[in-house]
Amino acid sequence: MLKNNFDSQYISLIKSVLTDGTERITRSGAETISIHGQMIRHDMSEGFPLTTLRSIPFRLIASELQWTIEGKTDKKSLNELNNHIWDKFCNPKYVKNFKPNQETYDLMLNQNDLGPIYGFQWRHFGAKYNGCESDYSGQGFDQIKNLVDMLNKNTYSKRLLVTNWNPDDVPEMAVPSCPCMFQLIRHNEKLNLSFFQRSVDCIIGLPFDFAFYPLLLHLFCLQTGLKEGSVVGFFNNIEIFNQNIDGAKELIKREPKKLGSLETKNFKSIFDWKFQDTALFGYEPNEALKFEVNVSS
């Protein structure tokens, strides 16, 4: 059995936050403990890095990736994929004075528009955002198409980079992009991916993000015919919300299990891929553990 180095690193990171974290108050008034400047490196030959410390449905990561590649920014289209992870958030223009109370949460829940978040930045970077119902065909810079075009010309390029951060759009984003950018880099016959996060919720966000980007690498490897190399995540602010500290302490007591593996059928291109085309096999994690998501505007 291969050792689960990913979860070993993840446990060490959680322990570091619990031991060395300093107290911080978020913009929404939530209390956290945090550290900065950490990294996790994972060799994809060791398996797919969806944490085994608790059960997380792979379909949530895969369907969000499909939705993002499609450039969508509305909750309804994600809900149609049976995914509700963005339901509690919305474009902050609909929340003039955010207050952490039920009235505000209900208002946010009933809004469909998430603002110019990841999918918009990937497919229409620089376009003027006019709401989630607008047609942006041909508008802005299509970073994913550009990346595929560059891969077709030169897989050794050091410019295979996509940014999620546009300062002009930040005020209207449901959540300002936490993963700010990713970059592909080829070494020999392997394609590798690095991503940078300005801030990450160590307990809720990190396990999703460190499955989202390896799945994206998997697709780009299918697109290019290259083998999967390593995924490296760089994390600047790493935080645990106070309401999740007890759960974090439970997580680090658990024994990591063997990582699963991906299989994708009928792949044509990243633009045609549907999340049902990819399955995760051999994923037998510890039992689920519920955590509270921090909601802000």
C-alpha cells in the first residue's frame, strides 16, 4: 500500500495552525487563528489527493470544475449539476450593509448572481461584468482557450499561466478569488501544476482546492497526452475559523487511508468534458465530519 503523503502533509499543516496560529478577525467579523507562507507538494503517481481524513463527495469538486470551465457565475446552473456549495454566497452589490444575521443570510441565499468569480475570469478576463444573465460570447480574454492554444504550440512554455485576480472585479465577487492563479510547467514527459492562494480555509477550503487543481491537471494531461507530474499548492494566509477548531483537532487524530485514483472515459477536449466522464475509484475515507462554512459579503 502506498503511503498517503498528502494527508500526512495536511495533518502537519493543521497542527501548525493549531499550535502557532495567531488570532485574527476577518472582514465579516469572524474569529480565526492563522499562519502564513506554507506549501503542500503532491506526486500524482501516489494517487488522487482528495483527503481521506473525512469523506468529501468527489462529484462536488468535479461539477464545480465543469461549471468553472464553462465560465458560469450563477447558482442556478451549478444547482442543476446537483451542487449547492455556493448557495449561501452572492454578488455583494445585493448586500449593502453586511451583518451576520439570518435576514442577511436569507437575502444572500435568494440571489442567483455570484459576480465575476472564477469562471468569468477564466473565460472572459477584462470584460465588463453585467450580471450572470448576460451573454459574454467573444468578450474579454479567454484564458483557458489561450492556454490550450499555447499547449498546442509549445508544452515547454513558461507562460502557461492563468490568473483569477482582477482588482477591478473584486468588489463584485461573491468571494474575492482565494486561489489567485495557477501555472502549468513541463518536465520531461510530465506536466505539473502549481497554484497560489492568497488565503485558504484550512479545514473546509483546502481539501476542495487541493482536489480541484489536480483534477484540472488530469484534464490538461488528457488534452496534451503528457503524464501527470506533481501538484504544488502555495498558501499565504492559512486559517482555521474558531467554530471549527474542535473539528480540526478531531481530524488530526484520524489515520490517513489509501488515496483513490481517477479514470476518465470518452475524453475529447477540456471544453467538451462533463464531470460524469471522470470517476474516482478506491476512495475509502474516514467518516464525514461536519464543519460550519463562514459566510461573508
